Amino acid sequence: MSTTTITRDKIRPSASESPLEYRALHTGAIIGCLLGIVSISVPLTASNNFEGALLVSPIAVLGMFVSLRAWARINRDRDLYTGRRLAQTGLFLSLLFLVTGLGYGGYVYTTEVREGYARVSFTEMKPDDNQLRSGLVVPPKIQDLKGEKIFIKGYIRPDSIAVRKNIDRFLLVRDNQQCCFGDLSKVNYFDQIQVDLADPLRVDYSTRQFRIHGTLQINPENLARGPSYPIFSLRADYAE
């Protein structure tokens, strides 16, 4: 009799013991943290292309928004959700990469053009439909820069060079993925510019982006001569 009573007392749960509680990891905290990590694309892009950094910056903004919402929800329903540290990490990373990326990119953008040179992009070298219908192969804004000092960024087309070291002449193209491979005849004339480096300036081949300062020359008549005769050429003073 007494033995049975003792056994039951041992296996009976104590009234002071609380049942096991389960709290779900908030999905928003996970997503916010992942977006914070991916936000590193902002500073990575900003060093070469500030406009590109602006395009990817919404990733960081979204990461901040999702992390803040998740953090607030977790604080409101602590008995239901966990993941506050993840939400805080996502918020911190998103904010950090957004501020540092755009800050550094903005600094580079405002200081990369030397005094006396006008910034030009390959996008500006493309005529619009109305200009093409009027027979203009070069936009008037660019035509007005003929003989002027300009600054432009781009990539060396690999098949435009015979050597990889001490290069003094190459074809600069808009990007290193669409323009640098395949048939040269498929590259639009406004997406390329022939660069000749003034002595003793030389460069070595690289897949990185180059910043070129020089004097612009324009020869629209070369359009009829084929892809081997670029319309735009640049006598470079600086190549970085």
C-alpha cells in the first residue's frame, strides 16, 4: 500500500513545473537577415558604378523594412515568436551597407572626373529614335564635344588587343558581359570607342572597369566602313 503511494508520487508531475513552451522563429526575421547579407551588393557595385549602386540599393531598404517589422512583431508577441537577434542583424547589415555603399559611391562619383573634362557615358552616345529617323547617328550633345576633353568608363574588349601588357591601343566597350564576346559586328557602334594612349601612358589588360580621360574625335562616315572602323575615338591622357 505504502509502496504504491510512493511510486505514484514520484511519477506525478509537480504542480510548480511549467509545461514546455514552443515559440516559432519569425519568418520576417530570417528574410530580413538574408536581405541584409545580400545588401553587400550596394558597396560592391558602388566602387565602379554609382548608378548601379542606386539600382540595387532598394535591396537594403527592403531589408531594413522587413527587419523592423519582424522586430516589432516579435516584441509584441514574445510568447509566440523568437528571432529578435536575426531581425536586429538584418537591420544593422542593411543600414550599414546602404550608408557605406552610397556614401563611398557618391564620393567616387564626384571626384573621379579630373578638372577640365566632361563626363560622358555610353548611354549618352546612343541616338534616340527621332534622331535616327532624321539621319543623325551621333546625338547633338555628343557631337558638340568633338575635339573636347571628356571622361568615360568602360572595359577593354579582349579581342581588340594583340598583347596583354603595355597596351597603347584598345577598344573600350560599355560592359564586360554583353560587349566583350562574340562577333564584333554585333556590337553597336555607340557601345564602343577606340582608345589610343598618349606616350608614355600604357595599361595592362584586366577585366576591371577602366576610367579614361582624353580628347574625343567623332567620324560618322566610319559607320559605312564596317565594325572595324569605330565612329568614336579617344586620344587618352589618363587611364586608371
